[in-house]
Amino acid sequence: MNGRTLIGKMPLGSDRQLWNAFMGMTVLCILTGTWLENPAIMLLPGILLAAAWLLADLRQVFYLLLFFIPLSIEMNFSNGLGTDLPTEPLIVLMTGAFVLLALYQPQKVGFTHIFDLLLLIHLAWIACSAIFAEIPLIAVKFLLAKTWYILTFYGLGRLFLTSPRSWRIAIWCLLIPLALTHIIILIRFSSYGFSFKDVNSVVGPFNRNHVTFAALAVVFLPYGWNLFRAYRKTRVLQWVILAMLLVILVGVQVSYTRAAYLALVGGIGSVVLIRYRLMIPTLSVAVIAVLLFGYSLVQNNRFLEFAPDYNKTISHFEFEDLLTATIKLQDISTMERVYRWVAGSYMIGERPWTGFGPNNFYSNYEIRTVRSFQTYVSDNPEKSGIHNYYLMTAVEQGIPGLLIYLILIFTVLIMGERIYHRTSDDQRKRMVLTVLASLVVIHVMQTMNDLLETDKVGPFFFLSIAILANIDRINQAQKPVEGTQTDPAPTRIAGN
């Protein structure tokens, strides 16, 4: 079918009949809205027109959504609800469009890759844990948000991000606004002398704090480097891309985010691991080390020996002092994390099978804390989470939920390494390395944060897995002619 329109083949009559009906409805809505003095009725034709565009050119709206990710602003309302504008409304619309596409053309979204199955199991267990949640309402909200992230970024990513050209367009859509926000923030930050104590005050309104600012940058950098490599024959574009990447890298440097620094090193190190087939040994060592460390802490309650001195555990206004305090366990942000991790460990022991329910950590952790780990910010005015995604998953979804999530990410990383070595085409091979490096960055960041449900990090997680699944499918389809260096024509789909 012609990929430019999805609704063009629906049995809705001729174009002229549609136009006449739309104009008649527009006039009727304007007259009715004027008569009733209700402007909302007048907006109805515009809403329907936007919905028609969404269906007619879904791919372009998908790229538009990517463009808005670095520019999105978190909005909190007086009734306690919050959203990210304009990304979250667009994500919801795209979810609806994906569902319509699945109903109208089910053969296009009949995914059968192992990643599809693992994500479905992951989502199903979240739904199961939501049923047993301490506060079901907020658990259902989490489930809905996770659903539309998967359907939009993974589902539509599987449909649209199928060729080097589509990858380049998507990266450009992210790079330009990201570089623009970094330029604005760096100019503002320069007036403060790039002072560590002022970093959170300059990263808004595009970022909640310096952590989300740095996280988005380091997660994107592998993609930016991929785009730079893609234009090896176009020096001018290479220099433009390099300039923007350097601006983003400077932003990471002055974000003073320790987890981002470690994640960037981890992303670079992952390239070596993948090329030398060391992913399985590395993951095995990491798991064994975490288990041994955890066991040593719970033996005879040894973790109590690490309780901080309340009067010495304070905020620091110089980055050098922060690093020194971190080593001495006197940094307030690090020890506040430990305060919540200890509470989380008790919560896991209390409900190991289904957990307390998605998004239920904040509402339940305070009464399970150990006061000797308390800090000056333990009242948690930001209502933030446990600051470790793996612990949070175990707390809110139980041990089975954590195991499902670990199986998902380990399978992606291990299979990704194999896909890399089975790929002969240079562009696809480079993209496999890109998505795996970005995923490693995300997983390192998640040891000190819980950012996967934010619109700054979450999209990259699902987009990366979608691209990896697409490349694996292309490789399997080309097995009889493996060894050629030509890229297959992109699949023609709705919205192409």
C-alpha cells in the first residue's frame, strides 16, 4: 500500500465528500460554539484534523515527538497531578494511533521477536503487581504510563526505525534541540561562574535537576557519535555535528553529576567488551559481586556500621568537597540514598513476591527507615524515589519483577553482542554498537537513580531495544546472502 496515508484506504468515501463533511462540521461547530459561548466546541474540528494528520503521517509525528524530548517541560498542577509537556500528550496520542494501526493492519504489528515477548512478560508482571498494590490507583497510573512508553517508543520504533536513513533522521531530531538547550543552559550558567551550588537553578525549565540534564546527554552521546561517523564523506556536516557534541559534552562536565561520569566511562568500556565478546563474563562477575556484597552487609546487620554522623553528613557547595565527602560517606545525597536503600531492603523482605505495587515506594518507605541513617533531607520534599532502579523494581514488583527485568536487560545485552558479531553491513554494525553503549549507560545510571519512567531517559531504553530487534530481523532475512555490503530497502509501512 501507499505508505503516505493510513486513512486513505479506509472506507470513508471520496476526498471531496470528506472535505465537504469536514467544512460543514466546522461551520456547525463555530455556530454552536458561538451560540453556547463555549470555545471548546469550536476547537473540535481542529482536534479532528490533528487526529487525521496523526493517522495520515504517523512517521512524521513520531519524529516530532523525538524532537520534543529534549525540550519537554515538567508541569505540576495544584491538584497534585503532573505531566511533561508537550511529550506526554503526544505519547498518549501515539499510543492510540498504534492501537488503531494494530486493529486496522494487524499484520504490520505482529511482532514475534524474543524482545517482544520479554517486554510483554515485563508489562504483564507489572499489571499483576498492580493488582496487589498497597495503593492501587497510583499503581494503575504507573502501569498506563509504562504501557504507552512501550507501545510508542518500542512499538512504533519497531515500525519506523528500520533503516540507516530513518536512524539518521531520528538522531538529528534529538541532536538539534538537545544542543540548543545545552547552549542556552551553558550561557546562563556562565553568568554564575559555573558554580556547583547553582547548577540546579540553571538547568530548568527543560530539566528537573542536574541529574536528568546529564542523564539525557550521556544516554544520547553514543547516538551523536554514530551520526558523526555516518557523515565521513561530508566534512562540513561532520564539523557541525562535532561542534554540537562538544557542547553537549561540556554540559555533562559542568553538570557535576557523578553517576553521569561513571556511566560515560561504562558506555565507552562496553565497546571494548562487545568487540572482544566479554559481555557474559562481565555480567557474571557483576552479579556475583553484588550478591556477595549484599550478603556481607546483611550478615549480623553489618550494614549498621555504615550509619553516618548526622551532623557531618551535609550538603557541599564545592564539587571537590563533594567528592571527598563521598569517599568518607559524609555526602548528604549519597547517604540519603543509603537511608532509602535500607528502608527498601526491609520492604523487600516484607513483600518479596508481589512487592508493594508500582509507584508505591514513596507512600510506604518512611515507617520502615532506620533512623541512624537519617539525613537533613530525609523529609523528602521532592517526593523522589529510592534512587536505585533495581532496588525499586524489587520493592515495588517483588523479586519476580526484578528477575524478569534482569532477564530482559541481560538478554538484550548478550544477544546484542551476538548480533554485532553476526552483522556484516558497516552501518548496521555501527548502530548495534551504538544502541548497546547507550543501554549500558542507562543501566549504570540506574544504579544511583530511577529515571527509566522519565521522558528524558525512558524513550532511549525502548528505542534502543527496538532498533536492535529490527537489525536482528534484517540479519535473519539476509542469511542466504550474508556478506553483502548493501542495506535492504526500508520496509514500506503506514506513515512512511
